[in-house]
Amino acid sequence: MSDKQSTKPPAGTRDFLPDEIRRRQYVIDVIRDVYEKYGFEPLETPAFENIETLLGKYGDEGNKLIFKILKRGEHEQTGEADLALRYDLTVPLARVVAQYQNEIPRFFKRYQIQPVWRADRPAKGRFREFFQCDIDGLGSTSPVIEAEILSAVGEILQRLGFQDFVIRLNHRRLLTALLDKAGLAPGQHGEALTAIDKLDKIGLDGVEKDLVARGIDAGTAGRLMASFATPAHGSLGALTLLLAGHESGAAALRELDAIVDLVASTPVAAKIRIDPSLARGLSYYTGAIMEAAVPDLAGSLGGGGRYDNLVGMFLGRDVPACGFSLGLERIIVVMTERNMFPAAIAGSPVDILVTIWNDETRADAIALAAELRQGGLRVDVYPEADKLGKQFKYASSRNVPFVAIAGDDERSRGEVAVKDLRSGEQTAVPRAGAAAFVAGTLNREP
Amino acid sequence: MSDKQSTKPPAGTRDFLPDEIRRRQYVIDVIRDVYEKYGFEPLETPAFENIETLLGKYGDEGNKLIFKILKRGEHEQTGEADLALRYDLTVPLARVVAQYQNEIPRFFKRYQIQPVWRADRPAKGRFREFFQCDIDGLGSTSPVIEAEILSAVGEILQRLGFQDFVIRLNHRRLLTALLDKAGLAPGQHGEALTAIDKLDKIGLDGVEKDLVARGIDAGTAGRLMASFATPAHGSLGALTLLLAGHESGAAALRELDAIVDLVASTPVAAKIRIDPSLARGLSYYTGAIMEAAVPDLAGSLGGGGRYDNLVGMFLGRDVPACGFSLGLERIIVVMTERNMFPAAIAGSPVDILVTIWNDETRADAIALAAELRQGGLRVDVYPEADKLGKQFKYASSRNVPFVAIAGDDERSRGEVAVKDLRSGEQTAVPRAGAAAFVAGTLNREP
């Protein structure tokens, strides 16, 4: 069977060995726990959708990046595709809302933590298979939804140990009003948003140049940049002055004001920054937009916003919605670089390894393992009757803190020898008390 | 965007709404917890593999059932596929072992709980996307591996509440020996195994007829069936007599004997049934084979065995291995039919819903929710200032046991009214003690 083919995972994908999964699982567990504490409920959808469900939903660029699945059997020869891999979690959500409209509650708060696939050119930190962790609140236009989402996201980041994150908050219609006020014609807004979306990467000057390159006159570009610059930047009062007389801009400001007011009593209050320059790439946002970031990561840890016209695309009538998507991979990158994972996660696969004294005592080793597991320990059994030194060395190499030895003497006395491989100390304990002894020693540690 | 396209998930796949996910997650958590207690470590691989990694590994039938992914960009027109969806968890494991041979331990005990995709014709209980929960112990031929796997699987089924399961145990070379002894030529073994594999479905008589239909003479078929019938069936002593003089058969029996001896002291001991007629479909097994079943399910809850020549297919040298795969969907089917899930799982999405008194007190409602979450509760906030009766009704419809009301009076007294929607009883409690009050009431229940 072997003809020396590559054993690497496909380009842009990764295998996750145990240590990496433990880190991922730790982050996912925190996210899930907080989302559930806020009343969001889990949803999962298939890895692939009927191809017509996805095509046309992500623009021309998106159509190209969708992984398409060949028809099967005799149709395989046609080269036609009838299925496609999930590209995001929002379109499947919209399909689910239409399909199960009579089963889901009026206010549907769902979270979904699943991989998505995009045929982007792989690059550092950009994968073709990656996880999205989405929450969305459907069925209400109330800013209580935005406030709860901001609060949940803030609590997740705090629980993970991020101290220095901020959540930038803006409103699509506030941004539109600023473009109006600066003198951009409605037809220029799309180009302008694309330029502004790069502010993080190229700065105010860079965006101003890009605007001019896109055919917007220098005076207009300058006025627009001024409205993003301090001191107006981030002050609701200054923005109110700036947008005096612009009705929809003023209304957007009042909505932002309401959200800020609602989160005032939550732990995330100190983390919110009104930022009129926040654009968010996607075109479907209709209200508040938000993005969580830390200083040492280009790009964001996640983002979202209100999109009142998208979820209804399969249903035929609009469903108001607001959502947020956390990027699992980016969170893990920063946590790894900053060494933020609890020590216990990088720890040992088991608490104790039961050694094999000789082939005749293998059954007794398995019995001892069963007793220790009964006592709450995670236990491995060395499979072969190798020399004890070799068995100890194996345990050490795997960071297992204890080994258990049940030699002829120990067994005749109803004891087991427990060796702490970190200190080298070996203690003979009554067999019935061995699990408690190990658990006690492990718990005494910081 | 809407042109009334189907909103169903693709044929053979399912959407999982919250209640269903909670059941799945409960089972997965038990499986993961037990596997880790036994020292198995998590592994995850990409949803798709390079197509040449999968083609030719599952026979002609398998090749047809693999979902293949079209090349992208300009190559899309060629109709060629370069990637394919994961078909099982064993081939990816073999690839991983070759790729990371210097990073994985000498005895690699891994578990992997991920979906696989097969383009089978969808039918009741047969899906095109389903989860496998695999454990495999690599690197040792010791029967300690078999014993630990049997013990772990038994503990999972017991923890899930299965009382009446059995794990049938056989050995590939014991079965071969019985075929020899009955007079089948080696060239007839493949046909015979295929027939025997249907024993569950068509019984001894059915298999005997099928053997004859496959060109095996009636006397040989009859002798073979006799060796599967009681009293020999399941008795190591009787089998030893039957196989006297057949060296490899006798060796296989000794290996089974060793496994039975090793699990004698574990809780799974009473569940093991030696069954010389157990065949298992896959051709790659080389030693012990096993299958877990309950009386009310046609087919098995899972199965596995030793396969010493498969994992090395990418590595170029053999790696001894033994594994077991639990079928998540089948476990859930039986648990659902038997009503085996703990009541708490089908329970409410949150412990309490904070109602909105009026638009002016929304921020206070969110503050109250934050306090209650701080106190350990799962809390939802009603998003709109609807009439209280409507908010109560919404909570009831979602099985939320409590609602919190902070009206003008309550707020002026520093209290909150907590209403138990099941009894209708409403209690005014100091706001600081509200979380403890609800938690206490919930905990007092059975």
C-alpha cells in the first residue's frame, strides 16, 4: 500500500496533536460556558450544504473560495458539483431559521462552534479549515441584544485572561452620516468603506491617499479623515455636534448611546470604545458594528454587528438579528505567544502510570489501575513487562508525575509503592489508600 | 436573494437543534472523560485529506462512497478532484503516525471523536455525515492493550446507563482455524467470512444456506455451523478440544484466554462473551476482534479489534495496533428510545429570565442579570418591554423555571421579586441574595 506519498495534511489544514487540542478545548469550553450562562443555545449544521444554498451569498470572490463537492456515482464523470463545504455559520443559520421556524423560540439566541472552509491562499495564520465561534440573537431590534452580546464577549475574554482588550463600537448609519457630512456622494460610499476598512493596517494618511486614488477628491478625503481624528474620535458629544441636522446619523448616535448605557453596569463597560472609523468588511450590517482587539495582534479577535435583512433570505421575510463571531485560531495565537494557558493544561496526560512487574502480574496491574481510576485518578498502564527503569523513563518522558509499583513484596503486604518521579521519593502505602495518597499529593501543589 | 430554494439540510445529513445537541454533548463528554481516565489522548485531523491518501484504502465500494472535492480556481473546469472528505478515522491516524513519528510516544494511545462522511444511500438510521468515537492503542502487541480498551468501552456504556450490553470477543485466527477444521480451503475463507458476518441478521440456518449458495459444500457448511452452535459456543474449554492440533488456532485461543484473564478484575468482566462466530466485516484485523451490542438494536453499538499491519501503510514499517470505534448515533438512538438521558439535559436553557419592567429600567435588568450570573446562574434577559404576562408566558414556553421582576417598588426597597413559574409562588428577596435563593430552590429538587 505504501508508495511514499506525502503524509502532510492538505495545504492550509492542520493535524492537532494532544497538547494543541487541550489548548483548543480549554478555549472552546470557556466560550461555550459563558455563552450558555447568557442563555445562548447550541446549534450545529452539516459540514456541507446544497451548493445553491451557498453560491451567490458571499459575492464573486466568495464563490471562488467555496470548496465544491463532486456529484457521486455515474455523475462523477460530469465534473459537476452539487454540494459545498460550509463557508461561514451565518448562511446555515438563515437556512435553519427558515426550515424550523415553528420549532425555534421567538427570540432565538444560538451559538455555534464549528469549522468552516475557505480556499484562500494559505499563509501564516490563515488556514483553509478554521473554527468560528458565533453567537447571534434573532427576533428583536432591542439594543438589549447588543448589550448582552458585548457583555458575553467581554466576559469570555476576561475569563481567558485578556486584560488589555478593547471592543470598538460603531454604527453603520453613523459611518454613512460621516461620509455624507464630508461630502461623499452615495455612489462613493462603497469605495470609501473599503478604504476605511484598512485603517488598522495603513493608518489615517494611508486611507486618505487610498481614498484619493479611488477618485474621491482630496478636500473630501481630508474632511472625512478629520472626523476620525481626535478629539472627535470616540466622544459621543463631539460626534453629536458634528452630525447636528443629519437625522439618520443622529438616530444612529442615539442607538449607540443606548447600548453604552445598557452595558454600563456590566464588567465590559470599561472596555467599550466608540470608534466612528470602524467599518467592518461585510456589506450586510445595518446597525451597530463591533470588533474586539488587543494591541499585539494585527486584525481582530472577533467582530460582529446588527444585520436586520440577512437572516430572512430563505424565509422570505426579514428577521432582525445581531451577532458576533470569535476567531478561535486568533485567540489561541495570542494566548500561546503570551503564555496565557493555565499550567495544568500543558500538564501530564495521566496522573499515574501503573508499571508491570512481570507477565504473571499483568492482571493485577490492570486491577490496580481500575482501583486507582475508581478513586478518581487518570491512569495509564504500561503494556509490557520491560525493566522497571525503562518503564519509569517512559513515564518521565511523558510528564507523568507518579508511577505505581506492585512487586511481590508489596502485594504480599497489601501495599503499593508510589514513586513521585519529580522528587524521586518512593512511599509504600496501603493499596486501598493509594488513590487518595496520589490525589492528596497532587492537590497540595500550587 | 430568496427564490424559494429548499431549506432542508442535504440528503443524509442533519441539523442539530439545541435539545439534540445537549444529548449528543452529554454522550461525547462521558466518552471523552472515560477515554482520558484511561490515558488516551485527543487527536483531530482535517475534514478532508489529499485524495490519494484515501483512494484505494477502502476497496472498490469505498472508493465510490468517498466525497470528492473539485479542484479550485481555473482547475474547477477540469472536473478533477484533489481532496476528499474523511471516510473513517483510521487512515488519518495512520498518516499522522507516519508524519509525526518523532513527536508521538512509543505507546501512542489516542482517541478521536469527529464526523466522517460516506455517500451511502441514506436510510433510517444511516447518515452521510456521522460521528465516530475511536480509541486506538499503538506500539505494543501486549493483550494489556485489548484489556484496557475493553475495560474503557465497558465503563463508558455503564456510565451511560446500559445494564444489558455484552461485548462479544473473538479472534481472527480462531475463526480461520474453525474454517480450516470444518474443511474450507483457504480460497473459500473470504466468501465464508462475508456469509458469517450476516449471522446476526439471518441466523445459523440462513448463513448455512448462504454458504452453500456461495459454492461451499453442504457437509462443510454444516460442520462449520455446528462449531458455532451451543454448547461449544462461548466455552474456551470446548473450543480447545475442537481445535486440538491446530497450532495457530490454539495460539489464538491462548491469546483470548489472556485477555479474559486480564479483564477479570475489572467491571467489564461479566460482560465479555467469547463468540467464535463473530466475524467483523473489515479485512484488516489480525487478532482479537470485539463488538458491543444490546438486545434491542440490530447491529452493534461499536466494534474493533487488533490490526497489526494497517497503521504502517504510510510509515513503511508495521506498527502493532488495537482499536475500538463507538457509534455515537447508535448509542443516542437506543438511549433516546429507552429514555436513558438524565432529566437535567432535557431541562431549561437557563435558570431564570430577567424581565423588563419598562424601557427606562432596561439597564437595571442587565445589571441584575450580571449579578445573577456572578452568583453562578444561567440567565436570559427578555429583550423588550412587553407586558409582564407575555414575558412570563415566553419563559414558561421555554421551560425556564424562574423569572425575576424588578419593578419600581422592588427597586426602591433593594429587592427583587422571584417567581417560580412551576408553582406560581412569588417571593420578594433582597437583591444581593437573589442568586442564592434561586440556586437553593433548584438544588433542593430531586
